[in-house]
Amino acid sequence: AGFHSITIYEWPPSKEIWGRATDMVIEARKSGARIAREL
């Protein structure tokens, strides 16, 4: 996590990077919701 924070600060974040990060967050939320429902 620390490495990713550094890279975001060192380089101007492109739309591609933010789009990918957003997709990962959305997927994590979906997975979290799915796991919570199954428990």
C-alpha cells in the first residue's frame, strides 16, 4: 500500500490509473458485500 501511495505522489495520476483504482475499489466492495451476505 505504501509503495502505491508513493507512486501516486511521484507521478501525475492518469485517468487510466484512477479508472483502474476505481474498478478495484468497486470490485472489492462487491466482493465484500458478497462475503458479508454468505456469512
